Amino acid sequence: MDLSKLLADVNNFVWGPVMLVLLVGTGIFLTVRLKFLPWRNLGYAIHMVFSKRDKHAGDISPFQSLMTALSATIGTGNIVGVATAVKVGGPGAIFWMWVAAFFGMATKYSEGLLAVKFRSIDEKGEIAGGPMFYIKNGMGPKFKWLGSLFAIFGILVAYFGIGTFAQVNSIVDITKMTIGLDPMWTALILTLLVAAITLGGLQSIASVADKVPAAIQTIVYSAFSGSAAAGGFLGATVMLAMRNGIARGVFSNESGLGSAPIVAAAAKTKWPAEQGLISMTG
């Protein structure tokens, strides 16, 4: 049996129309049922991220919980994930990543809210929570097996999926494979480029930022038309851009993945919806 073909078939099935509909469809459903609450309260949510809540029950601050959750999305998600999506699906894939994030806010709000509402205190006095807990505590004991199944899959993903191997391997390989650059030089060059832009002050940042409108025009146009993706992938279709954008959007924002609520459950917060708003800003 050809292992590469088997993995490709599994990948095509998993990231087929059903999964795409479930991911974005759930976000749309929750957005409507919540009466567009995430969109209406985004400014307030961002304000709460930086508000101190040391007097409330919890192990870490809301800001710490958000930063911890975001730390898992940087490498595979927002660096390699975006590059891969553009490579295969063209610039239009970025538009569909935006769509996934736009409606994914409602999903992350719900995940954060449930994580706090159904969190538990373990024998050490520490708070524990996440999908496995709100499945068991929210849906009842008869669904405990489903929570256990999520926990098992979550461990496998953390060890062999996007948690460790993929993060490290992707960041190192992407420059080695394309231009043969040593990993040490990759880190140094990125550091210098970012420093050159940010340390140059407002004018330097504005000089870079003024290139954004043209980029946005290309992204939106490519999202609804066939385009020649970089590297010889000619004629990338709208479906290909949509598929890669939404699929990589999961790595970028983790909406519906279930890992972020595990950290959100430990946040110091007064009421569940508060942490839901903070979580959605991710």
C-alpha cells in the first residue's frame, strides 16, 4: 500500500465539503443564534483582555490565557499556514481564512464560555476544564465517553500533530526547502526585518502599511476567481482557495479545535461570558 496516497486520500476526505460546512456552518449558526453578539462587543472584549481581574477565581489572568492559546497558532498557523494556503490556493485563500475567523469568533466565544461554566477543581485545588469537561458536566454522565475520546485525540494531536512536531518542522523546513537557508539565518533575518520596521517609528510602520490596500484588492479578487498561485500552480479554482483558506484557518485561529478552551477554563473571571468574549479576540 502506498502510504503517501493513503494519507492524501484521508486528507482529501477530512478536508472535504462536509468538514468545511461544519466548521464555517457552526460559526454562522452560533453567530445568528447569539444575535451577532461577538461582532457587537468586539471593542469591549479587547478592553477586557487588558483589565486586571486578580480577585476573581482562577489560576491565570485572562490575558495570560489568551496569550497561551495564541502561542499554539503562531508557527503552523499564522506563519507557515498562511504561506501554504497561498502556495496551493492562491491569494484568495487568505480571504477564506478571514471568513473562517469572522464567523469563528462566535465559536471561540462559545468555547470560552462553556470552558468556564463547566470547569472543575481537581484534588490539588487547581482548575481544570475544556471540551472534555463541558461535554461530561454539561451533557451529562452518559456522554463521558465522548469527552474521554476528545481527550485522547487531543493528546495525539498535541504530540504528533500541530502541537510540537509540525510547528518546529514547518518553520525550519520552509526556508531550507525553498532557498536552502540555514535555520539560524532564518531566525536572524526575521528578527532584523521586524526590528527595522518597528524600531523605525510611526513613519517606518506607515511606509510598510501603505502597501496593504493593494494587497487586499488582490486577495478579495482572487477569492472569487481562478488565479495562478505562486510556484507554478496554475488555474487555482475558487474551491481550492476556499478549501485551503478555511482548512488553514483552523490552524490560524483554532476556532472549533478545542485546545484554547482548556487554557480559558483556568482564567480568573467573574462570569463565563466574560471569558468567552476574551477568548474570541484570538
